Amino acid sequence: MKRGCWERAVRCGCYAAGFWVVSGAVAVVGFAVRQGAPHVTPKLLFGGVSAREALFGGAPVFDGLWPAVVGTFYLVAGAVALAAPLGLATGIYLAEFSRGRLKEVLTVFFDVLAGVPSVVVGLFGFSVSLLLHKMVSPRLGPCLLVAAFSLMILVLPYVIRATQSALEGVPQEVRITALSLGADPVQNLAWVLIPHSFRGIASGLLLAVGRCAEDTAVILLTGVVVTAGVPRSLLDPFEALPFYIYYVSTQYASPEELERGFGAALILLGVSVSLFAVAYAVRRAVGHWALYRA
Amino acid sequence: MDPVIKIRVEELTFRYGTRTVLRDVNAVFFEGALTAVVGPSGRGKSTFLMALNRLWEEVPGADARGRVWVRLDGNERLVSDPSFPVTELRRRVAMVFQVPNPLPMSIFKNVAFPLKVMGLRDKAVAAEVVEDALRRAFLWDEVKDRLREDARLLSGGQQQRLCIARALAAQPDVLLLDEPTSSLDARAAGIIEELLLTLKGRCTLVVVSHYLEQVERLADQVYEVADETLQLVS
């Protein structure tokens, strides 16, 4: 009887916790949709320019959020493109080749790096841009490239640790299957271990995508500005949605301006969801391809 | 004519950490014969097989000392010789495990895997080898229409025959089998036994087993693991 009570209590507690988390998420998203949806119009995105002209005609958008949407996409793509190869390689090194003391030290090091506040990473990126400005060319300064580089440092630990733990989770009998058939360690890695742990590795990249899309502190110090237009090169300053939301919510002068902020929040949510959807689709397709291609 | 010695083991000692599993093992295995290794569980039968293809090197904490020679292309070769690539050794001394271990890919790709490892790119040749290996493993008729399906969807007995086919695809000289029927029902085990009898002669077989009737039906020579060593029983 007593046992039954305990079980029920634990189960109720777990249900309550789950319900609490889900309703919190629903409340946040619902609030953003309620406040933002009426204001997400072509005018909010493209200002006075028509959508067709802005998308295909190259017409500059001055009072819309389109440049910030594009800037966010570029930023995420750039940061993940930098972080993925480096993070995968480091994760593979830690899981498969590094041994003993060095492995312990590096693992702790990347855990510490994962805990570094993003504003500190932003300051580091800012210092890098100052250094480039002084040492390389006075034309260089905070820009898309420096911001993407700094975001890479921010998300690198997630990619590394996800890759490492996915590979280390491959069971011993799978690990020796290909080796027993005469595969060398690199073949085993490429054809068995990585496909086998692909889902875990992809989850690390998904986390990185989300983190890059939402982070404000890093880009604040490394090149984001209020008005820049669609970036024309990696060395230009850029606009980004999270920064716009931060800027508007702290500096708004009228209720209309705040409404634009809510609209921007909803658009950022949409951008994040579509990035996630693309990443999921890629994960599924690659998993299927690795399994069945002849 | 005297039978040719295919594998010669001298003074093999095997440890896991500080625990000695096998001590000063001496044994010979004849070409084309089926040799059974019997004995109670946990006494080092599987470990002994891993010493023959150096697979123990992939097991953390394992350590083997001693000498193992395998006769390949008419020459005896020391398996621990640094000039003898371990990848070549494992292709020619193939292994089938106790629990079927198909890779997470299609049936065809599983059997063709050793060919891919060897760098064979010709798809027509691969298809031929795969068909031949599946026929030799008594599996072709059951899977010929579903070669693109995930191998993990096969039944336990089929998976084990798939693993035997995969081991045969690389044309090994020696096939090591670690209790190949212990996870299967009687019917599936019977098929595998029949299959092993057809492989005798073309391939040197070393089978770990604890089913004595099975051993009597199949084996030309029997070793028993006792007191940390291998003793010739018959």
C-alpha cells in the first residue's frame, strides 16, 4: 500500500513537471504569436519596397527587417560552417585517438569552454577585430566574419562533446565488427562508427544552429549594427534579428516600435524553426542514404 | 600424406588486466579440418579465438604473449610480425561472433562490406561475390528479392548466416566461429551445422562450442579448455 502511494506520488510529480515545462513553452510561444502575428506583414519585412524587388531585384530595404533576416541566416551558416569541421575532427580525436591524461585535461577544458559566458566570447571577438584593424588593415573591424568566428567559439564545445559522446556510445561489439573483417581504423570510423553515431553528432550541430540564431551578446560586440542593409561581403557589418529585438525593446520611443519588436521576435522564431526543419530533414536524408545506398 | 598444419600456437599466455585467462597454450589446427574448442563458459574459449586474428588488441585491458603462426600461400607467417598487416590477417582469418552482428545497412552492403574494405569498386564483380557467398551460406533463396532491405530485419538464424556469408565474401583461409548457434533455436542451429559441414575442406574451421553432441557431429579434432590451458581430447 505504502509502495503504491509512493509510486503514484512520483508519477504525479513527473507529470506535473512535464506539464509545467510544456505549458511554459506554450505560453512563451503563444505570447509571441499573439503580440507579433498582427504585425508580421510584408511591410514589416520589406518596408516601402515590394517583396519581389527586394528578393530578386536587389532593391535596398531601408525600413524593413529583411536585411536582419538575411544577416541572421548568413551568421548561422557561417558559424556552423566553421564549427562543424573543427568540432567533428576534435570530437573524433577525443573519442578515438586521445588517451589517458591528455584526454582528461582536454575534456575538462572543453567543458569549461562550454561554460564561458557569451559576453566574454564577444569581448574576445571584439579584441580580435581590434587586432585585425591594427595589424592587418585599417579597413577591417567588427564584421560578419569576426561575428561568425566568435559564434564558432561559442558553439564549438557543443559540437565537440556531442560528437565525442556519440562515438564513445558505440557498443564494443559494433566497434569490432568491421575490424574483424579486415577494416583499418579509418575505414571503421568512416563506414561504421560515424554512421552509427550520426544521430548524436547531428543533435550537437542542431544545438549549435539554435544557439547561433539566438545569441545576442557575442554579435553585439563583433559587428552587428542597427542599419546596414543586406551584407555584401564577409567584411561588412550586418543586421541580425536577436539584436534588433534587443535594441527595440530597450530603446523604443512609441508603442508602434515595440509592436515591430514583437513582429521581429515572431520572425526570429520562424527562422529558428525553419533552420531546425532543414537540419532535421538533412539528418533523416543522410541517415537513410548512409543505410541504403549500394 | 600427413595433414598440413594451418595454425600453430606456441606458449600463448593471455591476460585481462592482472587476471590470467590462458597460460602457456600449445595447439595445432589442420588445414581444411573443423576443430572444436569446448569447455565451460568464462574460461577463455572466445579469448583464444581473438588471439588467432589479433582482435584482442581492440579490447581494452587485454594482453597476449606467445607466438601464433598461420600458413598462408604456402608460407608460415607469425601473426604478430610487424611486417604482416593486421588488416590482411583479419581478412584471411575471418571471424563470426556468438551474437549475430549485421552492420546497420542493407543485406547486400553487409555481405559486400569486406570487398569495400579491400577497395573493390566493380559493382558487377561485387554482385557476383555476394551471390556466391550467400549461396554458400544457404541464404540466397531467402533473401535474393530483398537485398536492399535492412539486414537487421532478418530473423536471428538468417542474421547469423548473413554474418557467415559476409565472412566468406573475403575468401578467408580460416574461419573462426564463436558459439555460432548458441543464440538460435534448434532448427536454425541445424541449418548452420549443415552449412559448416559443407565448408569443411575448403576452409579451416575453428569452432567454439559447448554443445557436446554438436561437437561430436561436426569436429575432426577437439580441444578442451581446462586449468587455463588447451588440452587435446580427440
